[in-house]
Amino acid sequence: MLSAIHGGIRCGIAVVALWTAAAPMAAQTMPDTLALQRALAIPTASQLAAHIRFLADDFLEGRAPGSRGAEIAARYIRAQFEEAGLRPGAPDGTFFQRIQLVGLTSSPSLVVGVARRTMALQYLDDFVAWPHGPDTAVITDGELVFVGYGIEASEWTWDDFKLQPLTGKVLLMLVNDPGLEDPSVFNGREMTYYGRWAYKLEQAARVGAVGAILIHTDESATYPWTVVRNSWSGEQLRIESETAQTLRFGAWVTEQTARQIAQLAGIDYNLMMRRAGRRDFRSIPMNAHVIVDIASRVRRFESVNVIGRIETNDEGVEQAVVLTAHYDHRGIGQPVGEDSIYNGAQDNASGVAALLATATALAAAGPPPSRSIYFAATTAEESGLLGAEALVRTPPVSLAQIAAVVNIDRANLSGGTRDMVMLGAEKSSLRNLAAEVARAGGLRLAPDPNPESGRFYRSDHFPFARAGVPVLSLVAGRDFIDQPPDWGRAQYNDYMSNRYHQPSDEYRPDFNYDGLLQQVMAMTRLAWSLAETREFPAWNEDSEFRAAAERLRNR
């Protein structure tokens, strides 16, 4: 049953944010317009539940890109856009932005030779590995070198490589960044992009390595080994590309496996870890040789981003606001018990439900605002934000004309909160608007409750941020109404341990939609407020994305 929160959201503090030309995005307050009031009155819990129930049904088989279930999901989303009255929003004038993908389903083996002994690692138990390019067979070997966190970051006065020759080597490296252990460096426990596995692979390729092996711990990765195993053992996707690279493969190993390699090599593993957290760290040869053999079945196929739009009536205006949520999940994978369908109810049928509800609400609001509003349900997010990357490469309007992107991923299905989290708010002038939107829903804007997870760098808003477009991403708060103080964190930990990227992320009749309705109201207010102005948000002076934004505006 919905609590009184829902009514409070609809009829509570009627405030939206405006800003002036003299001080872009500086928050002021005014009553909700009649159009916005109409929009806020439309979303319901039953509407959201119906979307999630359908998208997370076993019939859709986990919505893996290129699958029958994903095609059904895409057609369902298109039908909902059409029913709401949206116009086609893809660059070719349809609802579908078509993306050419390469899928690789691999059978890897990994052998480590050390101290005249051979370690044949057990797939899934000790390691996972995949080809880094679209090759049917990868057979390669190289000397194993520990490169600490594998980071080269001049702004943090940090260089784990120090010009040492690493061409042809296999790099063993830690995930996360040194701030996880030492709060005086980087952003402390708040992960930077340098801590993400994606950066590690990029950097390994830049220094000429043939392979990169990441050491997993629950703390450094912020999720258990089961997530690594489930995420990297199925079909791995790439955007069809001709880009040449030296990196032949990527892999994860358990910490226990890394310890065993170090022990056989006569290296003190704990001392090696302590050295990795120092600025004067230098790479450590592991006195080991890695041999990798990966046979892959290659599949080339097409997937789609589903894009609709509310078009402004202002003649000659090509500016836009973009809302995103990914509709893909992991498909059919490694069985857990008798279940092998990775339904992705919270990740991210819930976000798509919010996107559809927001689209329906705004389409019924009244006269179109000063900017167009695009709604993009993206594909292949779970494979490395590929759908969003394709959208950035070929946007429906020039990136320089996109005022902001608002994303939602793994929405709140646990109940109403007193706080609201919008990742990225602290990085740009959008913070003023975010705070006003939260207050309009009777909430307070709160910081990321799990900054060590690097979640800002893990969803579809991030490719836009890297290109210079200011972004926000809505995630669940932690201060739940009528619950003890630590209840929200316990719910988060339970989800990450027992349902994230597992078949158990299924539709449940006990989902509580109060929190998701709060997020829909916030998304609606954000989109309308951003579309009602001609001012552009700006990254903060110290933001890592400001230089990209300046290049974008200049271009």
C-alpha cells in the first residue's frame, strides 16, 4: 500500500528551480507551473509495477543484447513511447538507434609458470578471462609484472609505471585506487575513474601490455566474486570497431590465487600490497610467466537504443535535455540452483519503468518547453556502457547543444526516504537545481552513501560526462521512513551480496514503490526545469570533466 508520502510528493512543497543569465543554475524558487502540476499527478505505483513485472518476466529471458527477450523489451518500450505521444528520437528519424555489436563467448585457460612449477588455474573458481578484441582464438604469453594500482595520474602526482618498459608483458594490478587505503591521497575512499577496471584495461593497452589481470577483493571491487564470475563468464560485447590495440586479453583472479603466485615466486604478498600504496612504488617482476589460451565463438549482431522525444515548439532551437536508463541485463547465464535467468528487475527494469513513467507524465504536461526532451532506453550497459557510448558518438542533437543528462539505474524499490541521492551533483552547477528538486519533494539532497564503489563511473551518464556534458544519476537514498538508521545500508548490502547480477534479481510482489515514485517526481521536475531555460549548466572549476566541456563548447 502506498503511504501518505505519495500524496505529499504530489501536493507538497510546490517548488522548482530557476536560474539567471548572470549566475547560471543559481537556484531560486517559484510555485510549480500548471503544466508541471499536471505531469506530477500522473505517475502511479501500479503503472511502475506493471512495467517492472513485464520487463523482468522470465519470458524476456534476462534481456541480453541481441536476444529475443531484448528485442521484445525494445518493442515494448517503443510502444510505450508511442502511446505516450512521443515522437521518434533516434538520429535516423525512427525510435531505434541501431548499433553493430560483436559478441564473444569464450572458453579460456590460464596457466602460470613460476619457480619451475606450473599452476593451472580453475576457470570461474580462480579466474575469469576474455579476449580484448573480436578474435576467435587468442594464444599469448608474457612475463607477469605487478604494477600496483596501474595508475598514471599527473594531477595526483602518481605514476605506477615510471617509464619502465612493459611492452609484451602481462600486468597484474589492483582495482580501486590508493585512496581506499590512504585517505590522504586521491579522494580518499571516494573512488575516482582511475580505480575502475575499465581504466586499468585502457592503461594496460597504452603501455603496450599484451594482457591485464585484475586482483579481486570484495572491498576493492565493492562486490563479491560471484558478481565477477557471473558478469565475465557469459557473452562479452564490443562495439564493432577497427581500432588496433596491443592488449590481447583481460582477466580477473581471486586474491587467494594472487597470493599463491606470489608465494611460489618467493614474494611477500602483504609487503607488495603495502608498497603499492606509496608514490615511490616501482613495478615488481613476479618471476612468473603467464600462458593464456582463449577460444571464442564470435557473433555479430545488431542491438538498439530506443529513443523518443518531446519536441520544443520554439522555432530554430536544437537544444535538448536527455534522460537515460538501460534496459538490458545479463540474459541466461551460469545457473544458481535451478535458475539461470538473470531477470534484472531492479537492475534495471526499475529504471526503465521510471523513464517510461516520466515520459508519460511530461508528454501530458501541456505545451512543449523551450528545449526538446529526449528519452533514451539504452542497450548493452552491462557490457561496458556500449549503448550510451554509441549515443555519444552519434547523438540525436549535437553534444554541445545537450544541456544535461539525467540517468536512473537500480532505482529504489525498498520504500520512501527522507533523502535523495543524485550522483554528480557536487561536480557541477546542477547541484543547485538538484537541491531544489529534492526540497520540492520534501527531501534533502544527500551525498553518495557508498563513494568507494565508484558508482558515478559505472552507468550510462558517464560517457556523456567524459564528453563534457553535465550529468546527474538518481540512486536510492539511505534514510528510510519508519525504519532504523542502518536499515538502508543493510538493504543495499543485502542486494549487492545476494541479488546484484544474480538470477535472484527478480520481480517481487513486496516491492515498495514509494521511493521509486519520489525518484520519478524528481526526474520529472529535473527534466522540466532544465528544458524551461536556455542557460547551460557548467562543470565546477576542479572537475575532471571541465576541460572536455570547454573543448565541446569551443567546437
